[in-house]
Amino acid sequence: MELNSSVSAIVTGGASGLGEATVRALASHGVRVAIFDMNEQKGEAVAKDVGGVFCKVNVTSEEDVDAGFAKAREANGQERILVNCAGTGNAVKTAFRDKQTGEARHFPLEAFNFIIQINLVGTFRCIAKSARGMIDLEPLEHGERGVIINTASVAAVDGQMGQAAYSASKGGVVGMTLPIARDLMNDGIRVNTILPGIFDTPLMQMAPENVKQALAASVPFPKRLGAAPEYASLALEMIRNGYFNGEHVRLDGAIRMPPR
């Protein structure tokens, strides 16, 4: 798909990190971009910078998502591109002994469900609603109507201790990529997923410097944290390359983590 001002896009989680980099990359090609995010202050600022529109959206809310799509489409028209970057994580072992009380405990199920609802169900909710709108678009060259890019994680296939919920949610995103691509193939909509490794996102920036340095050193090559524009670059290539479909691709500097 050619990226220009005739195309509109929606980026979930577009107010910061990987999403923000993708918003800016798309806008640099003239694409009309709408941002779905919970952070109103950051989202409005990014939208103003790129001439886009901000929609305050919680992807776990059917009403929020419907309202977000309506607002984005009113401003920019039906999107041909959806990039799903909205997500979060936690770190709790499946079962453990409390270091303070000595009591044996287990992963709170509400905390497990919280991650699944955002990362997996929220992603699918946006995919389904966007694809429904794309179906009515006039096809472009080779019958293409739209492109959907999802964000999983290397934890989908290489999860660490405490990442049961996060890995399950991201593994679900990977697992549904090919079936959704097949669901939408006759409607000219492509679907791909990126599995980022250790990236220098706002969440990572909160970590102590020695922790960030140790994580960077664990990457085979290049020995550094990933940069958000590198994610955006791959997302744009997946959008532009019309033969890229049903794939999930690691973007991680060849990192393969031992249990820790």
C-alpha cells in the first residue's frame, strides 16, 4: 500500500512509545492519523504535532472503542491502516511464598484477566471493528483494502518468570494472526504481528540505569535497547509490502533469554 494523504490510519496506544513513533512515521508520509489512547494530555500533544486527531479510548470498553472509531472516521474517513500498540504488563508468579508473611499465595486471577482483557481481547476488539469498516472500502491495486499490524512481544514465545499473564496475552495475539489473515483474505485485508524485544519505551525509562545497561548488554547485536522508530520502520514496511501477510516477526537483536 502506498502511504500518502489519501490514506487514513488509526494507532492504538499512539500517545507514547512504539505507538507514538508509528504515528509520527505514518504522518511523515502524509497519512491522516488518529490516536487511540488513555493519556489525554500526551495524545492531544502528539495529535497536534502531526495534524491528527486524538480519541480517548480504553480498548477494554466496547463503548469507548465504538466512539473512537466514529470520531476518527468523521475526521479522517474510513481507515485503511490499523496499528495496535495499546498494551500493558505485570509481573507476578503463578504461586509463591510471601517474603513478608511467609504465606503461600497465587497469582490474583483478576490481575491475570486484566492483562488478557487489554492485550488480547482489546486488540481483537479493535481488529474486528476496523476490519468491518475496511470491507466496505473500494479496493486498491491487487484488490487490497486495508492492513492491520499488531504488537505482541518476544515474551509470547520466550516468557520469563512472573510473565504468565503477559506471555499468555501476547501468545494469543501471535496465535490469532494467521487465522485472522485467512478470515480476511477474500476481503483484501492483510494482518501481521511484530514481536518486539527489549525496547527503550517510557516504561523502560523508569528502570534504574544499571538495569537498563544490563538488559542492553544481554542483546547479542546490536548491544543496546531497541528504539521506537525501529519498530515503526518495520510496521511501515509491513504496510507497504503487499505480499507480507499472516506473519509474526521478532524484532529483538537476536535475543534469546535463559530463564530468570
